[in-house]
Amino acid sequence: RFGEEWLLNSFENLKHYKNSYDISALKKICSSKPALIVSAGPSLDNNIEGIRKYRNRFYIFCVDTALNSLIQNSIIPDFVCAVDSQTANFELIKNINTENIDLITTLIVNRQIPPKFKNIFFFSAKSPVDEWLENHGFSASFVKSSGSVATSLFSVIRSAGCNPIIFAGQDLAFTDNISHSR
């Protein structure tokens, strides 16, 4: 269903590859440092004040669906991870000033997202274009993804050597019958 969209996004996003970083570069930035993964589950609403209070004690990595909640609460994350190809994911961030936020992503991400960021860290999801690049010596580090942007982000942060890794908003449930933070 998404095959054509993934290919189109991948080819369009290749132009950002040259001026981007491989996710392995994150080891130099945040290895052995605390990291907070912010997801968009409803429990995020209960954690906003704690995140704001302790903001300077860890790197904040958030999924694209949680970015608005953080920004609305005057919390600027260090990194946002976006991996989905749909336009709806671009709509989540299109009006946000991303000047001081770095992007962690794959080639299949919606092609309107990478141009919004100065610094981009790519990882391979073993898509057909990723595999073609690998066969021609231009591959990004592989990150095992389990179908969720949050699990992809967790794999990225683990490979970067962050320690400890803290979670906020990672409900994986309908907490009080609510699917996402406000």
C-alpha cells in the first residue's frame, strides 16, 4: 500500500543525504548521557511539568506526534524522530519552528519533513533504496524497527549509548480511554 509513496519519498530525500549525518554520529554527542524519550501517550500530560523542571539534565528525544505537546509547553526537544511517509505526519510539524531541533529519520519519511531541519541524522530501515545505497557504498547505519516511531527511536538511542534512557508518554494503551496527549 505504501510502496510507491516510500519510493517517491526516498528518491526526493536523497538530496538531503549529502549534508546529513549517520546516526552513529550521535555516539559522539550523547554517549553515556541521560536521554528522555517522549512519546505522545496520554500520560505525557502528567509528565510535562517534570520534563520542564528537569529539562537541562538530559537530552530530549521526541517522536513527531509528541512535538506539539512539548512546544505548547515551552519545551524544546533536542531531537525529533519522524519515520512515517504520510502527509499527516508533516501536518503535525509544518508550523513549528525547528531551527534548534535536529531530525532523526529514514529515507522513506514524508519528503516535506527533512527540509524543515538544519541537522538530519539518517538511519537505514532496509528499504529497497537503503539496500541499493548499501550495495553502492552509501549506506546509513541499520536500526531495527518494530513498527513504531518510538521503538525505532529507542533503538537509535540505545545504539548511541545513552544511559540511562527514560520514557515519558509511552503508554501503549488507551489510558482512561484516551489515545494521545492533548
